[in-house]
Amino acid sequence: MSDPSQLRITALAGGIGAARFLVGLTAILGPAQITIIANTGDDIELYGLRVCPDIDTVIYTLAGCVNEETGWGIAGDTFEFLKWIAHYGEPVWFNLGDRDLATHVYRTQQLRRGSSLSEVTDSIRRSLGVGSRILPMTDDYAPTRVVTEQGEMHLQEYFVRHRAEPRVRSINLEAAKLSRPAAGVAGAILEADAVLICPSNPFISIGPILAVPGIREALSRTAAPVAAVTPIVGGKALKGPAARMLSDLGHDPSALGVARLYSDFIDLFVLDNVDAAMAPAIEDLGLCVMVTDTIMSSFERKRQLAGEVVAAVGKGGFQNEN
Amino acid sequence: MSDPSQLRITALAGGIGAARFLVGLTAILGPAQITIIANTGDDIELYGLRVCPDIDTVIYTLAGCVNEETGWGIAGDTFEFLKWIAHYGEPVWFNLGDRDLATHVYRTQQLRRGSSLSEVTDSIRRSLGVGSRILPMTDDYAPTRVVTEQGEMHLQEYFVRHRAEPRVRSINLEAAKLSRPAAGVAGAILEADAVLICPSNPFISIGPILAVPGIREALSRTAAPVAAVTPIVGGKALKGPAARMLSDLGHDPSALGVARLYSDFIDLFVLDNVDAAMAPAIEDLGLCVMVTDTIMSSFERKRQLAGEVVAAVGKGGFQNEN
């Protein structure tokens, strides 16, 4: 397991932060060594089309066609479809580009023809030249709902329509809890040489994956080391509402707060330099801690961070300590 | 019936030629006086979306947003969706613009929710500010198939993919023959003050409408005068393959050939000046003939042609002669 060229890594991924980490991981390992289990709790049906924002962000990013400025969507995309469908009185708060729409139309057609989401995801990632296997957490439609001070709503309504502004009271993962894991998901966790939790929101990106029956259990049971990269640095999320959500939901809005959420199944927590002082408290949870620069400000930093994490899990000395 | 401001006109329409004639008709009469029965035999399912090219051409033209150069699609539209869906191995021979796509996605969603094609067509034309009622010939999916020297195929495969190049052996209207007319279609013919057959291809635009059970009978039974405007001038179609199709199917490739196809239910045939010599032969079919300039080269010519036709049917002196 110490030869990185042989390591088989399974990564649990949300959207933008995860995708950027996976770019680094792919640069360190070959894409064929990586299996990605993607959050589909942010999926939404719009205009009768199945939209899978996290899956698409991961695919577009690894395919090199993502819009680097926004982190989502396709570079150079246009929005003529969206402007026109407003004529028909349809809501247009979710940005769907014209190129991006091709992915949703293609996926919806394949699903209606009887393909599973796993199958169509595999077809899309291969078509765009992505070499890593990407497994949706489930083939079922299992949208996350957010209970806010303004009422319960679909995750994307909270996140996009309301710009993550309402205070969050709880996250409703009932649909994920009632879903079945997609074929291969549990196996990818149990048979990996290491499992990585990407730097993603613990409630709305990683949380839905963990809520799918069998997945959290597989993470606890696997003989492989499990490592999580912090999505919180200096008390702030690099992207999105994770810090405020930790606070709203009664957790410490810090890397330590995230480590606590994962402490039953991870072995290693990757902490940012600015949070080094938290290392003892995290070690007190029974976890190993690696302290490094987790800000993926350049391709080189993505590569370095991934390299350090791979080296740590490749050594394997810490697994199954807790 | 002689006051044009009171005339209620029902027009049978295909695509581009019909839409241009209807622009003139709308300029002469108020839009509310006009009911359009549209061909849906050219409808096609693409990428799981229901596309209705003739309905959309009529709506976009009357809404003033049609691409004037091509005669179809939306002015200024882009084609990013189409370019991208090619990545997924989907066929891209049918031009769907990004704005145009909004119409198809909206329509498909409404149909899946249980709306009829009539209902969604009404919603689309109202949304785009079209004041005339537009009735699909049927709410059923009844695509025309063309039997060519290269085999039988969907009309759009013949027309767009093969650019109307293969010789035509026969037109298969079985689906239209098995369909039911949309609500209001027979009534619009029976209760009109005049019925107009727009200058459209008699086989693939008007033919499917006539094949729907009850429509040809309503045209024969109506007390209203029925007039057809020639789609053939000097032996050539202004647009499309009508002339060659007449010839391939054993008919005279001329205005006379078209008049024969309609002679059992029309009262008046509107012939172009260049074909004036054919008037006696058409009169021998028991029809009245009006000879004028039918080339709609400008808005003013569209208006004049429509005005002449309305004046002729408004007089009403010729109906039920044959």
C-alpha cells in the first residue's frame, strides 16, 4: 500500500471544494486509481429535467471545462435558454447555461429510457474524458431539504434562490435515509486502500452521502484508513455557508466542529496551519491530525495538498486506531 | 359576411409559407378573427423533447421573433446546446437553437404534467403575444412518415437530415389517420365565415391535416367558402420540395396539380399571374379561380394578397357552386 502508483482511493465528494481537491488528487495519482462517490442530495428537477449540480461540478472540473470563475457550470457558457423560458412564466432562479443544459437533457432522456443515474453519470464522464469512476451516492432521487426560519425548502431553494441567507434550523435528510446506495458504493469504500472525505460542507454535501443506508457503516467497517480534509479554515468556509450552518445547528463553527461530526469513522483529520492550535483537541477525539496549508489557491497547491494526504494515508500507520 | 371586420376566418397552415401568409391576414383582419389549424405531422421527439416545427414557425412568425433569413427558429438564436450534446454521441442534424429549446422544454414539461398539446400551444402563443387562436390538428402524436427510394423515414429525417433529396414513393399518413382531431378543430371549420388553405406543401403540410378523421369531411360540409392559395408558382415551390414531390407522386408539378388535390372541398383557387393560362383547366374542376401576384416578397405584398383573398371570400358569391 505504500507505493502511490498502486493506491486505490475512494473519495466522498460534494461540489466545488471537492472538485478542486480531486484535481490535485488526479495529478498525484492516475485517474483510474480514484473512485468518487458523489453527493446527489443537491439534485433538483427543473423544467422536467434532472439536474445534478455536484456530479456535474466534479465532472466539468475534472474534464477541464468548468467555469473557473464561478466554480460551477461550463466555461464560456451562455444563458439564452434561461432568458427565453422566462417568457413562459417559468422560474429562472437556478442558473442553467445552454451548454450545461445539454447534460441535463441528455441525462433526463437516458433516465426516462430506463438507465440508472449511475449508468448515465458514467456515460457523461466518459464522454467528457474523465478517467475516474464517479458513483452517485444513490440512483434514487433523494433531495435534501433545509428547515429554515422561513420554512422548509429544497436545498437549492435555500442555497441558490435564497442565497443561503435564512438561518438554518435543521437539515432534512429523510429522502437520503430512505434511498438505497448505488451499486458499487459500499464496495468502493470497503475495498479501497484509503478513503478520503473531500473538503465539502459536512451537512449538505457529505451529510447526505452519510445518510444513505450502509455508507456510514461501510466507512466504520472498512480496513482502509479514512481521512477528512477540513472544509473550514480559521472559522470560515472557503466556499459556501458551512461555517454559519455549523453555528446555526449548534456546533462549533470550526475545523474541530467538523472533526467531531466525522470522529466515529475517520482516522485522520487534515487541518489547516492557521488552526494548528486545535490539533490537541482533535487528537483527543481519538484521531490523528495532519497540519498543512489546505488553501487550494493554485494548481500547485492542489497537487501538494493531495500529495501530502496521499503520503499520509499511504503510510497507513494510523488506521483503525480509534 | 361582407364586412371584413366581422369575418371569422379559419386557416389550415403548414410552416414558413403559411406563416408568411398569416402575417398578411393578421394585418388585414384583427388577430382575434383568425383561427389557425396547424399541421403537427412534422412533430418529432428529439432528446426526449416534443418539437412542433410548424406550430412554432407560425407562432414565432406572428410574434415577430422569427429568424427572417431562415423562416424558422428565433431571431438571434445561438446553438450552444446542440454543439454540446454532440459530446454525448447524440445526433445533431436537427437545428435546435438555445432560445427555441426553451419552447420545447416548456412544452414537454407541460405535456408530462398532463396538459394537452392544444393547451400548451395556447399557453405558448399567449406568452409570446400572438392574438390568434392556434389549434393543433390533433393532440395525439401523429408523425408523418415518408417512403423514399432510401426507405421509409420520419418526415424530418427526409426533410432535414436528407435535405429532401431522396425521391419520394409515397407519404405514410397512418398516424394522422388513427388520430382524433383536437377539440374545436371541426367546429372552427364548420362555424367559420371562410376557410383558407394557406400556401403550404399539399402532401406534408396540408395532407396530414386532411388525413385526421373528420377534417376533410368538415371542409366538404361547411357552409363557408373554402379557398386555397397556391404553393406552386411557375411549376416551382416558393420554399421546399412541393414541386418535385408532386412529380414523384405522379401528379402534375403545377398549381393545377395542387388544385386537383383539393378540388373535392375547395370553392376558390388563388393562382399566380404567371400561371394564368391554367385558370380554364382549374375552372373545369368546378372551381372559381382568382389570379393575382402570390409571391409574398414584402410585408406589403403579404398584406395585399391577404386583402384580395379576404375580399373574394367575403363576397361569398362562389361558395357551394361545385
